[in-house]
Amino acid sequence: MDARELIARRAAQEFKDGYVVNLGFGIPVLAAAYIPEGVEVILQAENGILNFETVTRLGEEDPYVADAACQPTRILPGGSTFDLATSFAIIRGGHVDATILGALEVDQEGNIANWALPLAPGKWSPGMGGAMDLLVGAKRVICTLQHTDKKGRSKILKKCTLPLSATKAVDLIITELAVMEVTPEGLVLKEVAPGVSVDQVKAATEADLIVKGPVPEMRL
Amino acid sequence: MDARELIARRAAQEFKDGYVVNLGFGIPVLAAAYIPEGVEVILQAENGILNFETVTRLGEEDPYVADAACQPTRILPGGSTFDLATSFAIIRGGHVDATILGALEVDQEGNIANWALPLAPGKWSPGMGGAMDLLVGAKRVICTLQHTDKKGRSKILKKCTLPLSATKAVDLIITELAVMEVTPEGLVLKEVAPGVSVDQVKAATEADLIVKGPVPEMRL
Amino acid sequence: MKSKEVSLDAALSHIKDGMTIMIGGFLGMNAPLAAIDRLVELGVKDLTLITAVNAYPGGGFGIGKLIENHQVKKYIGSHIGTCPAAVEQYKNGELEVEFYPQGTIIEKIRAGGAGLGGILTPTGVGTLMEEGKQKVTIDGKVYLVETALRADVAIIRGYKADKMGNILYRGTPNSNPVMALAADYVIAEVDYVVEPGEIEPDRVGTPGILVDAVVKGYGEEKTREIFRELWIKNKKLA
Amino acid sequence: MKSKEVSLDAALSHIKDGMTIMIGGFLGMNAPLAAIDRLVELGVKDLTLITAVNAYPGGGFGIGKLIENHQVKKYIGSHIGTCPAAVEQYKNGELEVEFYPQGTIIEKIRAGGAGLGGILTPTGVGTLMEEGKQKVTIDGKVYLVETALRADVAIIRGYKADKMGNILYRGTPNSNPVMALAADYVIAEVDYVVEPGEIEPDRVGTPGILVDAVVKGYGEEKTREIFRELWIKNKKLA
């Protein structure tokens, strides 16, 4: 299992039956494939659609319906479409139970940076899209990302260095090494990946990690 | 012709072809009966309906459709219904060409009082309903009222005494005695009612009236 | 998925003395009449009631009954003049009243449901509405800060609902779709309850995720009779 | 009443160099593709372009063409990453970009259309979004003042229009209904133009009084082909 699949599988365990969820691109969308049996969730996409699935077979597409990535999409029974103002009223207004989002950096206070990469002095790209509203509005924010960057530097920091998307917004961080919870006391190590030791997680993490007693392994 | 009919007839002349209009209760609604030939207007009601007419014959009513007075209403071809937020977005956003409203008092600066009658100290009734938004949002505000109260006191004042609905909002005032326009210089007497002299209007008016040359009679 | 359809009493059991409730409808039109009538019987009291406008002119209909039965401690809306009991109780100090322009009250409710702190409106500048409110100036123009408003329970009125709570509206939906976003518990009174998938996605006016309970109201035939009677009595139809 | 149906060129003649325009659509879905393509041919330039999001990933589609053709001087929206030309032009200084969170940009447009001065949002507090903005504190919570946004011209996309300009939407209408309120001149591109009365009043998503010009777009069949081709090319359909 590669890192992305592991993260997606673990993230999917956070879904609860009846949850309304919004999934960011990349790993979060992958998580939908691993929703546990007996758990039904309702997908919300920020372009204005509830209860849908992506279609991939020619002829199943509707040229007037798409998800937030503009992929061909089928609305499921009980689904609905609505305009963008309503969609973000739903998101910002606390009507989404959980969002799973990627991040460039996340820190031990729950701050998150996920849209602004330096392009030129004072210029950032690619843009925040709907992420900043989701971070503020979703009842539970789950952040999925690889623990370190390509150079092996921790993305789980004491303090984010890139422009923030939101402050104190993240509830749970899931990486290929660990599950960490943002608490008032700080970042608590909740689970380690199979075969990974607490020390290995600590070594890969710049943030201060709180370890309380033995740390269980993720069940995937 | 009684005072109310006269005012309504004169007010109806302010309709232009294609106008979107919102009519207050009382005299303004009466005006709809006197729309000049060749002029088509689209009625907007603040509860969320465009292009409609009142029905009065049993069997013509729809128990899910009403106007802002909750009267039985028929939607005309090209009409639409929408929620209250959209309705006031239309009103406040400048998408209504003209509104005709009643008033308790109006003054020479275009200030208007039309919702707050003293009920007890610090208490007012009946409430503003949609009037304050119409006064701020409609492109043209036409105020229809009887020139004086039951005791013969002018309702066209130098300065309103009752709580205001809006400041500098009124464009045109139509009474059973005169038509007056609010201009940057002050209140200009534009027309007098048939058989009424300028002096009679002046005598009945507390506000300063600007008279420029001969004042024509209303054509009804 | 579990059906959201419940009995009227089960839904209304969420409304307790002293709560703040929103009720959809416009002078009774597309208002949840069955739920209101049952609330009167149940006698829940000391309510703060939020509506856009008040009762059908003259009272005795829709939310007017709640006020006439002295169940409302505070009223928040744009108008009380159509409800003689409200005017009388306000005058004698029994009823507290908070007035907002109708375009403001609906934006306050919308803000409450949309996670906004409030909105900036030009309506009411230079009037009594300024009292106790913050102001913001943008490009030299002054606006009132009107803050978000929410309720413990909202009772809305739709035409059809599916068992997932998706609502289809018919006619003039007035405040119902906005209120559906702005309360902790949302009850939708409808004429018909259908299976998920029977309401076209494009026709859903309120997505089911916003609705907690679906209840059957008086139904289409009774609704037709109720309004016919009301309008005949008030000489609007003959 | 005079029909609002006009030719595409007659409608687009209202767009002049240097104007601010809003274009509906979400990564090209339910975007006015025919109008955009014609705008590229017409070459109107120095535009300020307001959209919710940018081009379909990779560009070359919808509003991406306007940017690739160097017709946009300033872009206002929530994202540019899907349009390589936008990123490149922003980097080299050709294109000015103003970012807003997607929930903020749509509320700014809504405020512009609804006569509000702006809205108070918690989104962006404690981030770059605070720069140069007023803040308002309500019950101890801080909100950003996000001001209203309007355009000279809005081009929206509906499915059907009647000749009075009433629009029926199909599928995901995204920013179109909101933009229809927020511009001095509103062009609606649709697949079908019908007579007044042919769209049920309850199905009207944008009332005709908001629309100045109705134009026929590529039509349903061509739209189906366009998206099929797009999705096949991008390996979304097989």
C-alpha cells in the first residue's frame, strides 16, 4: 500500500453514517473509495451539488451537471443542485459535518496553509478556491497530507511558514506515519502507521508531539 | 372624483412602458387600475412574485400563491415566484424602476415617515414591512397621500416630526391638491389639481414651496 | 438512510418554553398552519417568535393564534399592525417587539444560516434603526451593521418532501427556504411525502441535509378549503 | 412586450475595452461558451474579469481562452491554478490578480446585486485576506468586511429563456443566478428560447426583469458534444 492509499484508507474511517462531507482534491477524494461498510455519507461539492457520484462511462454523463472538479457526475436519488451562494451558505453556515482537505503545512495549533505557494514576491498561487470557507465552516476538519516533503522536511510544524488558510481550524491530521489530534494542550499523537514507531514519528515531526501512554497502531 | 381616485389617476401617469413597479397598499394599489393605454408594467410584490394580478372570482384562486397583502393572485405569462431574500435583493439592489407608497408625513428634503405611529412612550406601530427597503432601493420613489390630515394640518412639512422611514428618498409627491417634486433646491410645485389655485396649495402646505412661472393643471 | 418523516407531535416536542422559533409564511400564505394550530393546543409558552411579517389582517389565522393565546413573549419581525392582539399586548407591555425592515430581517436570518456575522445595509440609515448599531463606511457611504439571527427551531412549509428531507416549494415560498438554514432543528410541514428520487434535483428548494423532521400538514385539499374560507370571509373572493 | 432575444454580436457590442465583466460557470460547466468564443474573436481587451473559479484544468476551454488571448488585464476570483496562462501572466506581471475565498467572492457579488454594502465573514480572519480590510467585532468574534462587487456586464448561462428574459437553469447553476443581479447589463446565453408562459413560474431561476439580452448559445446537442470531447480528452470518460 502506498502512502496515499494508506492515508485515504485511514481517513475514510472518520466518516460516520449520515455525515455530510466535502472532500478536497487528491487524497481526500480517494478516501471515498474506502468508506466502511454500513456507513452512508452524503457528498457535498462546493459548485453546488449534494449526493452525487462521479461517472466515467461514456453516455452516463450529463453536460449540465458536474462536481467541483468539473468531472462528469451523476446525481443520486435524494440529491440536489443549487447555486454557489447557497452552496457556501451550507459550507460556511456549519451544515457540512466534515471536510477532508490536503495541506502544504499544518501546525500544532491547528493552523493550516493549503493554497499559497510563492510565485513571485508578494504573489501566490494557485488560489484558495473553496478551502478557506470549508476550514471555517465545516464542523470537523480533517487534514490529510504526506508527513514530509520531497526533501524529507516535516510538514507538521510548530508554526506554519506559508500564508495561512485559516487559524486554529484543523481537528485531526492524518499522514502515512501517524494520526494526530489538535487539542487545547497541543498536538496529541493518537495512532502510528503499521510498523512505525513513536520515535520514528517524532523524528519526522518538527511540531511538539504529546504522547500519552502507549500509542496504538492504525487499523486499516 | 374623490381625493383618493384623483391621486391614484395622477400617480398612474408616472408609469412608463416596461417599468417594474411595486405598489404600496391603499392609493398606490388603486393606481394600477388607471395605467394609461399602451403602457405595460410589471408588478413586483415584496413577498416574492413578479408579473401578477389579483383575482376575485371563486375558483380562480391558488392556495399557494398570494401577493404581499395575501390576496388571491394569478401569475401572468412570464411571471415568476422567488424567496424573500431574492425579493429584497431585487428591491434593495435597484431592480425596481418605481415604487408608489403612502406616507404619514413627507418633507421638503424628501424625508418620509410612513410606518411609525406613537403607541406608547418609545413604542411605535404598525411596523415598516418592506417600505424602508423600497425607499432605499427603488430607482424612483413616488409618494401618494392626502395633503392634510383630518384636522386640516399639512402632511407636507418643512421637517418630518414622526420617526423617519428614510432620508432624502422621495422623488415626487402627489396629493389631491398638487404634484410636487423634490429637487436639490427644495420642493417644487409642478402641477395643481383641477380648480385648485397655487395660493390654495400654498395655504395648505407647511413646507416651503418653490413656484417657477405658471403652474399647469393636472391632466386626469 | 433513515426516513425523516415523523409525527407532528414528535417534531414539535423539540419546542420548549422560552425557546426562539422561526416560522415561515407571509400573512399565513405558505405557512405551516397545522404545526401552528398544534402548538396552540400544546400551549408551549414564553416563545421568542421570528417571522417576516405577522398574521393575516385581523388576526385569528396562522401565527396570530399563537400571539392571541399569549404564547409569545417577544416578537421579532417587520410588522405587527395586521394582528390586533400583537398591537394590544405590545402596548400594554406583555409583548416585547423588535422591528426590522423586511429586507433586513430576511438578510439577518440568511446571515445566521450562512455563517456570516451579518450584513451591511443602507436601509434604515438616518432612522430609528440606527439605535445601538455599529456603522461601517465604504467609499463614503454609510451602512448599518445588521447582525446574524438564528433560532432554536424553525418550522417551514413546503409542498412536497422526500424522506431525506428535500423540499419542493410551490407558489410563493417567501421566508421558508432562508429559515431552513438558520435553526438548530428544522421542521418541514408539507402536503406530500414521497420517496427519495421522486423530486427532481433541479426542483429541490431546500436540500434535505438542512431538514431534521418532515411532517404532513393539512394536505392540499384542506389547504385549498382553508384559504377559500379565509378569502371569502374577508371578501376577497366571491 | 418587446422580445429580449438578440443576436450574440448585438449583445456583446455592450462590452468595451477596459470594462469589468462577470462570467458565470464553474471550470467551464454551465458557462456561456458561445459568448466567450465570440469575445475571443472580437478581441475586446483590457478586461477586468470576475469569475468564481478559473478555466477547466489545463486551460484552452471557456474563460481560459480569454486569458490565453491576453484580453484580461485583471482577474478577480478564488483560483488561477487550473489556467497555466493565468499563472504565467500573473508571474510576469501582465495579469493582475485579486484573490478572494470562493464563499467570499460569491457573497461580494450577491451584495453588489442586492444593494448591500457588503457582508461580514469569518473566512480569512488571521490570514492574508485581512490586508487593507475593515474588521467588525460582534459578540467578541471578529469578522472581515468584504465589500460589494458589481460589473458593467455579466454573461450568464441558462438552459431555457423566455422572450421576457426569464431563465430556467438545468443541473449545477453555480454563479449564474447571483451574477444576474450584479451587472448593469446582463446577457443570458441559453439553449432554447421560448414564449412567455412556457416556463413555469416556480421554475424561473432568474426573473426576466434582471436580464437585458437573451442569446442562443451552441444548443443542447453541441453542448453535449463539447463536454463529451472535453472529458474524453482529459480521460474522464471512456
